[in-house]
Amino acid sequence: MRRNLKPGRKRWRRRFGNPLYHWTHLELKKYFDCDTLLDSHNWREVMDRCNRLIASDDFLPRALITRSNVEVICTTDGPLDSLEYHRLLQQDDSFATRVLPTFRPDEVFIPHGASFSAFIDKLATLTGREIQRWNDFDAPSRSVSTGSMNRAAASPITAR
């Protein structure tokens, strides 16, 4: 006798239904105050209702972030990013959510890709130095990367 230790998809769906179906209804209720059970006959009506709501100011990104009680958003930032938008958000008293930079130097670790070439060009422009060899690259990249990390760590961005 063969015993199935792991319930199959059909058995799971018979017991609980499709998790996406349940998740969709939770989202429809939470954000759109829609209690209608979605099916193949009323999906257009539900979609039209949601699209009308999405067009309102209550569904602008900041409104959704505030309504969802998001306290912190962390962005993905390269070593040459200026973080100017982080500073602008920090100065905006109408937006209470903290927006924090993270350090992700992906373009530095793909030495044969187009992103690495673009990174080297931008680094040369920012530092005013020509970069042809490793030694040309090392000092300016440390300076700029350390500066970016220091700006992120020392700025009032993280102090909110």
C-alpha cells in the first residue's frame, strides 16, 4: 500500500481552496472595502470598481504607505548614488515613514558587464580622474563608496 506523505495539490485545494483566491479577497476587503466574492461572472465589475478607486488620491503611493502603517522603507542604492531623494523625503514633514538607503554595489562585481563599464565612467566623472587600471579604480572607488556610506550613516535620514 502506497502512502502519500505529502498531500497533493488537488487534496490541498479540496480542503483549503487556492491560497491566491483567499489572499485576493483579503486585499480586496482591506484596500477596496469590497466584500464581493470574485468569480468568472463578476470579475469585470470588481475590476472596474477597483480601477475607479485607484484613480483617487486615496490610492496614491504615499496614501497607501500611510494607510498600511509602513514605518520604514529601505531602498537599494549603489555606491555612486547621491541619496538626494532620501534627503528630500527626510525634509518632508508630511511623510512620516522613514526611507533608509542600503548599500548594494552590484555593478562593481560584474567586471565584464556593461553595468561595470557604466560604473567606471560615472566614477571617473564624479572623481575627475581617468580610470584605466586597477590602481586608478581603487582609490577613487573607496573614496566615493566610503563617502556614500558615510552620507547614509551620518545623515539625519537614519535619525528620524
